[in-house]
Amino acid sequence: MSDRDYLIILYDFYGELLTLKQQQYFEDYYFNNFTLSEISQNLNISRNAVHKSLKGICEKLIKYEEILKLYTKSMELKKIAQLVQDTSIRKKLEDFY
């Protein structure tokens, strides 16, 4: 999995913990595929400020995962669910991830 994909997954788990401005930077860069220059022009800030913000946001997402491990636990639950023979129980487990 690429670093980009991993960060997007972490954003799915922890994006709500970021400020609205941080969410906008992340979404513009990773989802809307804007360049740093495009984001800086749209928000009337320096390109360097956007770069520093994105770097800090990515570090926060990684730190949240290190502490809370929601993505890791979700992947473990997925593996366990695949081992369950009872389909109704497996379905209930799958609904959690």
C-alpha cells in the first residue's frame, strides 16, 4: 500500500479530529488533486504554509493511529471475521469494519 493510500485511510478514521481548515487542506490535496500552488492561491496563503500544514496533518494522522490503533484493530477484526464459520455472526462482525 502506498503512503498516499495509507494516509487517506487514516483520514477516513481520524479526519473528524482535525480542524476544518486542516480537513480542507487534506481534501484539496489528496482528494481533489490540487497542487500546493493551487491550494495556496485558492486560500491566499503561501505555498510553504500549505506544505507545512499538510506535513503536520499527516504527522497527526500517523500519531493518532499509533495511539488509538483504530485502523490496525479494524484490519485484525476483518481477519478474525473471515475465520468465523457462522455466516450471521460473520456478517455482524463485517458490519463493524
